[in-house]
Amino acid sequence: MAAPNVYDSACSARLALELIASKWAMLILPALSAGPMRNSALLRKIGGISQKMLTQTLKDLERNGLVIRRDMQTVPPHVEYSLSKLGASLSEALITLDLWAERYSDDLDAARGRFDAGLRP
Amino acid sequence: MAAPNVYDSACSARLALELIASKWAMLILPALSAGPMRNSALLRKIGGISQKMLTQTLKDLERNGLVIRRDMQTVPPHVEYSLSKLGASLSEALITLDLWAERYSDDLDAARGRFDAGLRP
DNA sequence: CTGTATCCAGCTCGATACTG
DNA sequence: CAGTATCGAGCTGGATACAG
């Protein structure tokens, strides 16, 4: 049997990569690493996300076993989302990436400035 | 001054995150971590990528200072792409993610199977 | 070999309105 | 509070043809 390989477009590892390679997944999972959160709290924490994308991404993550949805069955509704063990292991790697983005965003800005300036001398 | 924060949609760190949160970037940068590669070699290595997306993503990565483009100025053309120091530091984090995808793709498959089965009992 | 240019089908995603 | 449903503008990205 072939080993899983992200470079193979027919491999299920590629599917996994495509699930991860999403702006919202890369924010939702790390957000949940601090503990369970409710829909409204995530909506507040993650700037720019719409209710639609939050619901959609959470459902996708739940479907893939990364996020656990816990409905308290109360009125008014109280639903909590948390990381599964698998989700927690992924979240660690994503946090590294988020931190990288925060640490080097200035360098990227500068590089863009230089590149764009060089195009019209 | 506010610290860079990926959760803030107006922060340039979010821009950085969106650059990274791309299926192709997550494959191209790790591919280059083994050493410089040519356009055709990347096209062969990365299954499913089109010439258009390869060119487009490489240009975007170059613009942000992550990839260095070296044109040998020969006929026929010989162009090599390599990682900048910044790109190399990002590539490490991306490789971790790629390895995660390869290691756990089976678990994701299984979770999806269970989830989808539970929806039609 | 390493691109560029163009077309356009299909998907994404925000906005809005509504429900239990 | 936590969603669902629907619409449609705009972006994405593959296919194809062409170029230095």
C-alpha cells in the first residue's frame, strides 16, 4: 500500500490538507484551544467571520472529527464547541502558523512594498 | 501600538494568514525546502496543480518575500525557484502540517464515515 | 522551457430574512 | 441563542491557445 502523500491529488491526505487550508479553520481551531466556546463567542472572537461561514466551517470540522458539538438542550439554546483529541493535535500546529503570521506580517508587508515599487521604476 | 493579531480582520497579520491558507502555498513551499526547483519539476511534483496556479502562487509568494526567483537568462529558459530565509522558516511550520495531514488522513476518513452514517439511521 | 492571455463554468461567501 | 434558507455578485481556477 502506498503511504499517504499530500503531493498526490488522489490521496486522502490531500483531502485532509484541503480541509486545513482554510482561513476560517486556521482561526476556529486555535480559538477553541483555550477551552470550549459558544457560537456567539466565536463570532465575537473571530473578526470578519459571518454566521454562515462559522456554522459551515464548524460543521465541516465536526464531520471530520476535529470539533465536538455539545448541545445543552435548553431554552434558550446553549451549544458549546470544543476540540477533540485529534483537533487539539492539529490546533497546536495551526497555532504555530498563526504565531508565524503575527511575527512576520511586517516583513511580508515590507517585501510587498519593495516588490511593487520595483515593478514601476 | 496594537500587537499583530490574526483574529483582527483589519490587521496585516490576517493578510499574512490568508496568503498561507492556500492549498497550493502549503505544497509549494515545502516542496522547495529540499532545494531549488524549476517550474517543470514543481509541476511534476505537485499533483493536480495547473500551470496557471503554479505561476500565480509562485508570483504571490515571491511578492511577499517568501520565494526567490532566479532566471538564468538562457535559451531555452532556465528558471529556478528557492526559499528565502523567511520562506524557509514558514516552510518548516507547513511541513509539520503536511505531515499531520498524512498521518491522520485515515482518522479523518473514518470520522467522516461515522458522521455521514449517523445522519441517515 | 517558461511562461502569458483569455474565456467562462462553477463555486464561495456575504447579506438578508426567517425559525424554534 | 443558535441556527437555517435563499439570493446573487464576484472571485477562483481549469482549459485552451499563443509567445519569447
